[in-house]
Amino acid sequence: MDLQTIKERIAAVQSKREYLLSLLEQPDLGTLRIDVNQALEELDELIDESRRTLPDIENN
């Protein structure tokens, strides 16, 4: 996998985080709120790991 592909995939992951944050604003989320919070935590870990592993890649 080339560096450009990795950059694109990291950007795609970061954009999913914004969507998950918008889901948390939904008042009728119910018990799915737990799953969304868990997904956010795991996504944040993945983004942090990508920053540590590939520091020269721009991360938003």
C-alpha cells in the first residue's frame, strides 16, 4: 500500500468520527449511545496510533 492510499484511508476514518459525534447529539439514540461512545473511543485510539506511527502524515 502506498503512502497516498494510507493518507486517504486515515482521512476517511477521521471523517467517520465527525458523523459519530453528530449521532451523539440525537436525543432519541437510547441504548445505542453506549455503542457510539465505544466506537468514538476506538476511533480516537486508531487516529492517535496513526499519528504516532506516521507522524509525517497530516492528520485533522
